[in-house]
Amino acid sequence: MTLRNLKNHPEKMIPFAMILIVVGLSILMIGIAWPRLSPPVPHMGTDWNDFAHGFLIGLAIAMETGGVVIAASAAAIKKRNGL
């Protein structure tokens, strides 16, 4: 499913936005817990743990922001169309 297909269909945009937000929050929980629950892989070092921690938190923030932007644009389209 591409975002172009969702462009003028706010009834399909809202569930997609909620999926992005929920998945982003789930990844954020994993990212927060990563330093305490990361597997002790030999020779992995602290640099890789820090990278994984930061990457997961950044990915979560990007997904949540995308979900909010899509939901806001869906609300604007609904308001403009008078639905």
C-alpha cells in the first residue's frame, strides 16, 4: 500500500496512522529497555549497544511523527470535505 493511494481517502488514512503510532510506541519500549535486556553477544562492545539503542529510539520517533502527520492530514481532508 503506497501513500499515494491513501491521499484522498481519509477513512483509510486514519487506521494506517494508528498502526504507525502503535508500532512506533512498541519499538520505543524495546529501545528504552535495550540497554538492560540486550543479549551478551561476545565482542559486540558498548558501541553497538549504544547504536542499537539510539537507532530504535530514532526509528520509533520517526514512525510516531509520521503517524501524527498522516492523521492530521486526514483530519484536514475530512474537515475540507465536510465529512
